[in-house]
Amino acid sequence: MNAKNAFSISEERRRILLVEDDYVNQETLKATLGDVYEIVIAETGEEALEIIQDQYEMLSIVLLDLNLPGIQGIDVLSRIKKDSQYSRLPVIVMTSDNEAEVECLKLGAIDFIPKPYPASKVILARIFRTIELSEDRETIRLTERDQLTGLYNKEFFYHYAAQLDLYHKDTPTDAIVFDVNHFHTYNDRYGKSRGDEILKRIANNAMSYVNEAGGIVCRSGADTFMLYCIHTDDYTALLASLSACLDDDSIGNNRVRLRMGVYVNADKTVDIERRFDRAKMAADTARNHLTAPIGFFDHSMREAEILEEQLIDGFHAALREKQFVVFYQPKYDVKHDIPVLSSAEALVRWKHPTLGLVSPGVFIPLFEKNGLIQELDHYVWSQAASQIKDWKDRLNISLPVSVNVSRINLYDSELTDKLLNITKTNGITAQDLLLEITESAYTEKTDQIITTVKNLRELGFYIEMDDFGCGYSSLSMLIDMPIDALKLDIQFIRSAFKEQKDTRLLEAIIGLAKSFEVPTIAEGVETAEQYTELKAMGCNIIQGYYFSRPLPSDDFEKLIINTLKKEEQEC
């Protein structure tokens, strides 16, 4: 490669600012350093400060003579170290005044080069070592600190929290997690720069608190912070302190509100990460509670934590022993006068050897949080595919079954191969295995998800958008997203048919989906009224207790056989 075209940081020489008004001293140091470093010379303090302002990011070190015309060297040092932007720039003072050394050290000087100058190799060694230490320290600072707020990153926070425990074993401490309610909505409405400003203000409030009360704080996520501090009895005052000045950013009624979770007098025999997991559990109980924004970890949460540990520990044994049992809930095509069994949804249940039947509402969110859902999904897909094949062979019926594809699986580069392998192994087609993808999955890394879903559709898989209407998306998703059917969220159905019934939005969505030629599926349909009105609105497929609860495979098979008999009789 042509040398002048090379572009490597390793080939760039470190730049030194030499602040020296004596020509002979300038030339002496240039002769010593010029072959190793790029030298920039300032002859006055004013000139030095101007160069620092213009070239700060390119300077590696300042060699500063104390005896200068105009602004004295010690004043230059003081100004550098008082400025937050320049304070990390290392300064070596050059002086023959031994008494000035203590004052310079107090102001922030790193080292000294005495006058008259020592041997060249001594000067080079001191400068090299100072630059090396400064760059190492800056690397550590950038690694341990969040760049937006200047607070610790989570990993370093845990390390320093453990250090505090060592020195303050008997001091009662609180583990606290706090964040901004609906921060993503605030960002979407008012822009990322405004959101960043809010986060920096919260960080400054938190730092002010720990500087006064003692403790450490970090930014652990997008809008989530963790605080480890000496126990306090007034958490309302603490929350007010963290929220100080946030109302200045209110727009209309859209106030910036914090919620907080506290693990009071945290047990120091518990791992530090677990303590903050408990504080996070407490914070989650305060979600959307405007009048009660502070949650506390208590005994019931401890019981839930023990249950979670038990479920996680038993997960792989449950897979091996097939404790996870797939139930099937029928879906009926209601376009004609007589409902027709058109497909089923596979729903997993856990028959635990000691806990009995565990609700999916307990273990599904847990496994989604820790990533085990990926293995559970694969298990359910395989079980459902095997069941589809069995019904084909024994009953001579081809009944498609829909299975859930969790968000984490959509990021799996091998997802397509895994699904194709399951269909091939079981001798079924892609059309037999319907894929339900939650609406919320489309809102993150949208381009990647769309590409994955398009690939699946091209291979023949039928895509149902699950849980539509749960609040994540807009109706424009009906235009942009590659889907074959729209499944209305169960809470959406219940809300439309509650005591003060209002089905207008439900009708609008079904009508809009119909105009885009996207069929709608309603789940959670429980009453004749719901069935009749949804059918009248033009809903295509209905699923719910009105027809049948989810059934074990044997019971579902009886339902299939009875359905076939009825069809034969009607013929």
C-alpha cells in the first residue's frame, strides 16, 4: 500500500503541547522529542489555552513551564483542571522551583521535569509513561461510564457495590431501581434529543442525591437506573429528589413521571444482581400507578422468586420427560351459516411433578425473559407437527395447527431451516403449520422481522398476526406488514363487550382488514352475543370457550371425530 494512503491510528504520532517561552529550552526539547512526537509550541499562557481549546481532542499531553509572560503557568494549570472538558488532559510541569511542586500536585499536575533538564531518556520515559497511564485511565473511564449520562455502566456498578459491602458490612442499605413511565412514548412524541436531555437531568439528580446521602448510581438500561445507598425511611422524598425539575419538560398533561422499586434493607448474603432483580420486581408493581409510584419487595414477591427459580431449574428435565403437554383449541370458520372447524391453536401446559398444572401465564413470561422460550417453542412446534401427521394418517383429516413464534426466535438466523426440518421430518407441509407472531414483535428491528416473515411466507407458511389491538401498533401495520390473517387480542374483545358495550372500534378494524383482504380471527369469544355480533361484523374465524376450551390431544381428537360424524349426517 502506498504510504501516503495509509490510514491507521497506530501510525499517527502522539501530539504534545509544549508551553515554553525560552527559545533554547524549546529547541532542546524538540531535539529530544521531535523524532517520537509531534510538537506544538505555545510561548504564552494565553496562546496555550487557545491551542487547547482548538486541538484538545488531538493532544496527548501538555508540558507546561511555570514561568511564563502574561498568564502564569500555575494559572494555566488551574484553568485546565477546572474545566470539565479539558480536566482529563495530563499535564507535566517543568520547573526549577521545588516548592511549587506541592501546589501543582494539588491542582492536578501528573509529574515534573526539573530544570535544568535531566538526560533525554529520562524525559522520554516520563512522558511515555504519563501518556500511557492517561490513555489507559481514559479507556477504563469510557468502559465503565455510560456516555450519555456519565453514570456507571451496570457491570462496573455491580463491582463497586460489592466493594461498598466489603467496607460497610453492617450498614443497612437499600437496592433501588427507578425508570420513566412510558419513556418510549415520550421519545416518539418529542424526539430522542429531548428524551436524552431528560435522562441526563435524572442522572444529575441521582448524582446529587448520592453525593449528599452516600451511595452509587448507574444507568442500567435505556431509561432505567439503579441506586445503591444507605437506608432511608423517606422514599417519597427520595423520589421527589430524583424527579426534581422534570415538570419543566411537561407538555400539556404529559408529565414526566418516575416509578421506583425498593428492596429495603437489602440482604447482603444475597448476590448483588439478585438484590436489584428484587428491586426491579417491586418497580414493576408500580407500573402505571400514578398515585402509588413506589413499589416495595415483600414476602409474596419472594415466594414468586422461589417459584421462578424452581421452574427454571426444572425446565430441561421437563422437556426431556415431556412434562410440557400441548393442548389444542379449535378455530371455526363462521363465514357461512354453519360454523366449520378450520384449524386449531397449539397451547402449551406444564404438568409439573410436584406443583401440578402450572399456568402458562406463570411460565411463558418467565421463559420469554430469560430466553428459554426459544427451546420451548421448538418443542411445541415439533409436538404439534407430529400430531398433525398422526391425525392425517389415522383420521384422514388435514387440520392446520397454529403455533406461537416468540420474538427471540424471529432473530434466529436458523429459524427457517428449523421450521422446514420439522415439517420435513413429520411429513407435513408448510401450509399445515400456521405461525402466530405477536403484534409487538413487529415493533422492534422492523426491517429484520419483515424480511424474516417474508421469507417464511415465500416458503408457504401462513402468518397470523397475534394479539392485534393490545396497544403497540398503528393501523398502518395492516398495509406494511407481511401477514395472512389478523388475530384480535382477547382483551380487545372483552373490552368491546363489557358492561358498557362499545364495539365501534372493533367493527372499524374488522372492516379495514376486510378492505385489505386480510381475514380476521377473534379469540376469547365466550358468549352467544359475542359470536353473533362478531359474525355480523364480518369476522371470519372465531376461537374461544363459546365453542370449546383448550383440550388435550385425546379429547380434541374426539371433537374432530364428532365433527366428521355431524358433517356426514348433514350430507
